[in-house]
Amino acid sequence: MDKNMKILIVDDFATMRGIIKNLLRDLGYNNVVEADDGNTALPILRGGGIQFLVTDWNMPRMTGLELLRAIRTDEKLAKLPVLMVTAEAKREQIVEAAQAGVNGYIVKPFTANTLREKIDKVFERIAASA
Amino acid sequence: MSIDADDKILQDFLVEAGEIVENLGGQLVELESRPGDYDLLNAVFRGFHTIKGGAGFLNLNPLVELCHRSEDVFNVLRQGKRMVDPSLMDVVLQAVDVVNAMFQVLRGGGELAPVDTQLLARLEQLTQPVECVPQPSTAPAQVQSPADTYDLTDQEFEDLLRALPASAPVPQAGVAESSQSDEITDAEFEALLDALQSAPLEKKQPACVPAVKSVSGEIVDEPPSAAPAPTAPVIAENTVRVDTRRLDDIMNMVGELVLVRNRLVTLKAAVDDEQMAVVVANIDVVTSNLQIAVMKTRMQPIKKVFGRFPRVVRDLARSLGKEVVLELQGEETDLDKNLVEALADPLVHLVRNAVDHGIETPEGRLVAGKPGAGRVLLAAAQEGDHIRLVIADDGAGMDPEILRRKAVEKGILDSDAAARLKREDCYGLIFLPGFSTKNDISDVSGRGVGMDVVKTCITRLNGTIDIESEPGKGTHMIIRVPLTLAIMPTLMVTVGAQVFALPLTCVAEILDLDLKKLNSIDGQRVVMVRDHPLPLIYLRHWLSSDGANQPWPESGHVVIVTAGAQRIGFIVDSLIGQEEVVIKPLGALLQGTSGLAGATITGNGRMALILDVPGLMHTYGRRERHSEVA
């Protein structure tokens, strides 16, 4: 896994961004940027350079799912790996996210280990389909 | 995560989630008047949801549990399966109170106790839909109580992924097995992804959703490029959180800079050098701008304090059996963070007073020909370098006669002095220690300890408080406080050989008077100014070591100061002018000297003491009375 890949964390709750950032740092990922909702994330993503997106689901204004859909319809971002952070693994929700093109989901709260497993799985799948 | 990082995150969480909890209080009260507002219900839902999410990572399980149940209640509400009613609000508000109490415990470094099971049970009851609208497609899952649901396992998720493209028409084994639950497993998810991503390879997959096609289509058609696109200008995060102690340091240093600037400006006048003058003028402007800029970084909207009032008023009105509508104006007005905090207690007290003493009972109001519901207005606005706060009610108002009588009864004034008090000055009486107009003391606000404390608080902030009242119509309390606490405009005067700074907020006007015609009332020297007697004090008597024996001057500069409802003339030896000073606290030995607010360095490098006018009057005014009586 490329520990230098540039990761964007999107969450409206700054504390949560801090938590995820710390967990990523524990896993050796230090190249992290943050955005506080879908609307601010999109320009950053379109600016290029982001290699992995970790986004919250439940956000005001633009939800994680809406952000995901916007990303998948954007030519340049269509294959950006996206990990969705959710509060619960409701089937309906996750299926919706999968159909919208999510690469993985992770249920809050999680440990660094769970996060590592999820990230590994996302990139294994991408490597396999490449 | 390391312990340090955990602690920092806990602190961040307390600040950020604390704001959410504060907002929740206001949103819930608002909800009572707009029970069906979806956006509001959703906002409350998300509030609990967000706190729960953060608390989960911090292992604050009681908090997680409570927020989880509350969130469930609002999920049911926002789906329209239950309506907001007062009994529901009582339970939810109680939950918010408990959340608040938990934050207090956490701020104090304590451990959370488990949540009262009764409260949890009541919240749980509220998640039961009241009128269940038949919704065939989703009903089974939604009727399930939270206890029946379980999280999807990884395996389920994988299966789900595998099953997905054909999900509607062809139920696959994996899905069928786990479809009992409404939560997905990891396995199902992986399966779902497998299916989604392999599907477009076969190019023709009618069941596939367009979005999916484009995703996987891209992955297949183009080689994966690890290299990021050339970085276009990225919009960076445009806010940072800064420890306020750092801002205090910066403010302090800017204060020092202002002092040096003042010195330079004074020196410039003595040095006849054009180039120097230009540079100094430049520094002058830059310093002023810097000062304003730093001040702005410390500004917070007063909303932070106002936000708690809807709840305060609601609870109080309920317990007193009154109907009160609270109106907030100017919530976005910015002022210094320290001021916002310092104003919280006095404002709470005044608003409680307005509801308790000002607004009458609904019956009483109807008899008086007013609408049954009273109105309390809380407004903030910036006025030049001041903030003006108004707490107004349309209640009973105050009767000057009753106030006069009370003052005499309590032995605060004799009947002559009371009768001489002007109408406005009567209202000032309520700020005196030990003055309470209610005979029966309620446990709400009238312990007779409040108003003088409010007054002291406001004065300490270099602010003033005025009262306008009309019996039967209501009362207006008007508070004026400076935008910042660190820098203060003053009037520099000399008394004897020493320089003193009088806060400009206290100075009403300056007169040159012929002091040969003095009158004496109640043993106090007075001079008539525009037909009103103005008590005079020769400051030298109070402030110079050799002052006591100095004769009264024959003419002099009189600085009229206001302290509360009182106006007093200070005779000074000379006037220097206005100067903006940076307040430096007095050294440990002098700390707490009454009548002195601090010290500063003047433009010409001298030390000046800053007078605390109310404190001065408090200490010396009494002594003066005694000595003259004796």
C-alpha cells in the first residue's frame, strides 16, 4: 500500500475528521487533507491529486451519497476509490451506496485495525480488477 | 491512538459537540412552535447522530446510548410516524439536560455514570410509531424495534455485492439467507461489488444502474493510473482552530505595540524630521489596523449566549404558569470572546428577572388589557466601538414611588433624599446591595443578591447599564459594553503631580466651572449644572498623599462622570487629553486596591493609574460621608 497516497477526509464534524486522521496516521498515512462537506470536497477533488476518499454519509447540504454520485459522473474522478463511513450497516443504505459505486464502507466507531482491513480490501479489489 | 492524541480529541469533541448540544436546546424549543418542520427535525436528528458518532470513538458509552435512543426518536419523527407533543418534548429536553450534564462531567475530567434506565425506556417508547401509515415496501423493516436489527456481516456484504446487479429479479442464495435482517454483512457487500463490477464487462446488462456502468466502465476501459493529475490550485481548508491563550498572547503583544506606537507619536512631535514623521504616521496606521485585525480574531457571535435563552424562558414560564414569547435580535453581532462569556451570567439573570418580575400572569395581563402572552425581547447591536444589548419586556414596569418607599424602608435613603431622586435615579436603586422589590422572595430570581451582582459584572467590563421603565407598559434594560477588554479609550488628567486615566465610558462631559459658588446638600458639596445639583469631589482629596488638607480650588476643570444612575463631578488639576491605553494589571502587592482598575504607560513614557470610577465612589464616597458627618 502506498503510504504516501493523498487522502481526502470529508466530514462536517471536525472532531471526527481529527479521529480518522489520527487513525490513518497510526497506519502510516500522513498525506491527508480535509473538507467539511460534499460542496467543499468537490472542488478539492476536481483540483486533482486525491488518491483515496474517506467520506461520512450523513452530512448537511450535500450527503456522502450525493458526493459519491457526483464523483462517479465526473470523468476524472469516476474511478477514485471511496470508503464510506456510516453509523450503521443498514442493508438498504449500503446497497444504495454500492450501486452508486462505493468501494467500501466502515461502521463507526472503528479501530485502526478495522480501517486497515477496509483499506486493504478496497485496494485489493481495485488491483484485481485492473 | 496515543493517550495525548486521545485527550486532544476529547477536548476537541467537548468544544465542537458542546456547540451542537447548545444548539439542540434552541432547536428543540423552536420545534414546539413548528412541530412539523422537517428540516428542523432533521437538524436535531443529525445533532444527536453526530454526537453519538464522536462519542463512540471515545468510548463514552452512556453518551452513545442516550444519543442513539434520542436519534431514534427523531428518526421516527422526521419520517412522520409520530408527532411532536409536549410530553415528548419533556422527555427529549430531559435527555438533552442529561447530555449537558455528561459534558460537564467530562469537562471536569470525570467518568460517565450509566444513563437512568427509566429515561432510556421512555425514549424507547417514543420510538414506537403512533399512527402507522401503511408503507408496504418498507414497513416490515421500519416497524422492527432497534433491538431486532443487527449489523451486516462482511460475508453478507460480499454476498450482497455479488447479488446486486440482478437484485430485483433474481434473488440469490446468499441474499435470501440473510435477507431477514435489514443490515448488510461485509461478505454480502463484497459479493455485491463483485457483481456490480463484473456486470458491465459483459457490456449488456439491462438491470444495471447507469451510475454503476460508468464507474466500472472507466475502470475497465482505462489503465489504472496511479500518478495524480497535475495539481490544480486546491482549495485549502479556510478555518483553523486556535487555542485562545495564543490569541491572548497576541493581543497582549499588540497591546505593547500600541504603547510603543503612542510613545513614538509623542516623540515625533518633539523631533522635527519629515522622514521620521512619515514613518511614524505609517506605523501608526499599521498598528491601528493590526489592533483591529487581532481584535476580530477574538470575536464571537453573541448567539453563543443568546442560544440558551429560548430554553431558559420556556422552562421558567412553564414553572411560573406564564406565557412568554421570546424574541431575539442581532444574534450575529460579534464581540470579544471574553465578553461573550462574561455577559452570560448577567444576561441570564436579567432575562429571568424580566420573566419572573416583569411579565404578569396571563389573567393579570388580560385584566390590564394586554394580550395573555407576554413578550421579552433580547437584542444586540454594534454602536461604534460599543455593543448595545437590550432586554425589554412588556410587563408590569416599575413604579418609582414604590422604589422610593422601599429605599426608605430598608434604611438606604432618608425620606428627603428619596423624594429628591429623579425618576431615572429611582430605577438605579434596584442595583444597590440588599434592595429587592418583592416582599415574597421567589426561588427564581428574587433573592435580592442578583441585581447588584449584575451591576458589578457589567461595570467590571467597563460597561454601563441603564433602565427605562413605565408602570403598566414594561421595562427596558440597556447594557453598553466595549467591543474589547484589553484596550480602553481614556481621558488623561493630572491630580497633584500624578497622571490618572479615567475610562471614557464613564466620562459624560467636561466643564470649566467657577467654584466659588458652591452649595452644600446633605453635607455634600454641589454645584448647580443646568438646574440640577451635581455633587462635586476634589480628586486630590482622595488620591494624593498630601491631599486631605488641600483647600478647594477657586476654579477648575470638572469632569462629570456617571457611575450607574449617579452623576458626579470630579475636580482635577489639569486635563491632558484623550488616549487609548492598554490595561496592565497592577502588581501582586497592589492587586485589589479599590478604586484602581490597573495601570498603563502613557505616550510620554510615564506611568498612569487607571481609575475604576464605580469602585472609587464605593470606597471613598462612603468615607467622605462619614468624615463630613463627624
